[in-house]
Amino acid sequence: MTSSSAPSSDTPAARRARVLLVDDDRELCQMLTEYLEAEHFDVRCVHDGGDALAALKAGEFDILVLDVMLPTLSGFDLLRKVGASYPTPILMLTARGDDVDRIVGLELGADDYIGKPFNPRELVARMRAILRRANHRGRGGVADELTVGRIVLNTGTHQVQVRGTAVALTGAEFRVLEMLMRAAGQVLSREAMTEMALGRKLVPFDRSIDTHISNLRRKLDMQVGSSPEIKNVRGSGYMLTLAGPGR
């Protein structure tokens, strides 16, 4: 972990978000726990994948911060066991520059990732961006139901159906799909999608949006030439094509 500045003092008065921090580096966990508690988070730290699974089953958390390399169960194994049954957003901790870990984590259901070593201020910023989107999704109000061809998305229930069959999406996948459906027929840049769906700036070699798009194509059973289809517009971004008649 890189050197850090003092925790910021601009945290709004609100219920402290509950964090499950899972990392086998006990010294790092202690440092992060102290930092996150000063930033008004309630932190429970465990050091083993098996203990993390038990903690998830026993309690409710607002966000899971999960390292890849763990004893008993790896972070990937934990994601596989949790699957779509665990609605809480997940931030993966990965080795800096390890694209394979990042892609696998996103494919297994993580909402975002941060590479080690990291500045704790960046970790807090990523966590708050994820929590803002989760809280916005959970607030009451008038829900929108978006329909593009065979895909129906409900912002109130956070459900997606394809031809009447429910499809389980992660929070990040849901936000990416919602953006595409609201702008159906228009090209969205990867920069805009990263900022709006993930709450951060696009950086060089960041393939998160591409991985989420790949997951959506698979989960929504989008074949090449299907309608609607998520098209890659070279040099520009992605577009959800408008459904043709009878499709």
C-alpha cells in the first residue's frame, strides 16, 4: 500500500456503511481497518476465504472488499460459491497489472477492482462510488421500466428479463445495460460508461467496460446479428441496436 494522507473529514452524517474486508495480510488489514473506521465505515476483517463465506451467511454487509489470494477458498472460489445469490457489491483487490485476475473477477461477479499496492484514499473513493450507486438503486421513488426488443429492465426492482425469463446481473452489469438501453441507437464512449457506471475515470489499459459488455452479451444470449445487439463501434464505444420488427 502506498503512503497515504490523513483521512478526509467530509464524510456526511449517515449510517456507517458495513464493510467485510477479506485479506490474509493481517498487517494490511489492521492498517486499512483503522483508516476506514476513521472514514466512518464499520469494518469486519477476516483472513480466510472459508471464514469470509461464513461471515457472509451470518451477517449483512453493504460492501465486500475481497482479495484474490486467500487460504482455504481463494477470492475467485468465494465468488463462485456466492454467485448471484449475494446482492452486495464486491470490490476485488488484485495484483497491479494482472489483467487475468481482473477479468476473471469481473466475469465472476465483482463490481470493480483496485490493484495492489494502492493508496487508501483511492480505495475509499472506489468504495463510496460503488455505495452511492447501490444506495441510489435502493431508494424509493418512481421506477422506470425500460424495454428494448426482448429485454425488459426495471430500475425499481433491479430486475432484468429476456423473453420473460429473469437474468441475474451484477450491479455494474445492470448499470451498463441501463445506460445502453436509455441510449439505444446511440454510441456511448467507454470513457462515459466508465465514469457513469463505475464512478471513476477511464485509465489506460482498463478493460472493465469491455468485460462487462462481454458478460452482458453472454447472459442476455446475444448472438452476432441478433436484435437487439450490443455493437462495438470501433474507436468510439458501444451501442445497443434498436430491435427490429418481430425480433
